[in-house]
Amino acid sequence: MRQYFIILFLTTLISCKTDFIKTIDTYSDGKIKSEYIYPDKKDQTTYSIIEYYNSGQISFKGEVKKNKFIGVKLNYFDNGTLSEVDSIN
């Protein structure tokens, strides 16, 4: 029974994958201006980009794979509403 719990614990621990977040730029007051979110810390060519206004609202979201934008790029107004959707083929 004890071995079962150890195996279950190790399987859970290994399978849990957390994103690696890297702050790229900050405002003068220390708030995050832009960050990259890597689903796999070892792969630095695939990530999500999120840029923020000084207020903390998101200004831009995009996905990058093999150092190229993929999917849609989203731009937001400073009040949080969507301003532009750009589709990448």
C-alpha cells in the first residue's frame, strides 16, 4: 500500500508542469510591461507574449512558435476592451 502512494505521488509530481514566466520589460514604478510565458522552460522558441498598460490592464496578447507569431494577435484598449484582432496564417 505504501509503495502505491509513493508511485502515485511521484507520478503526480513528474506530470505537473508549470509555466515559466519571464519578465521582459517593466515600467519605472516596477510594474510589468511585458512578459513571455514558456510552457516548456527548455524550449525558448515557443511562448506566449503578454504586454500590459501601466494600469495593469492587458494591452496585447500573442502566441509564438519557433520564433514566429502563430494564431491570432489581440490588441486591447486601456479600458480592457478588445481593439484589434490580427489573424496569422
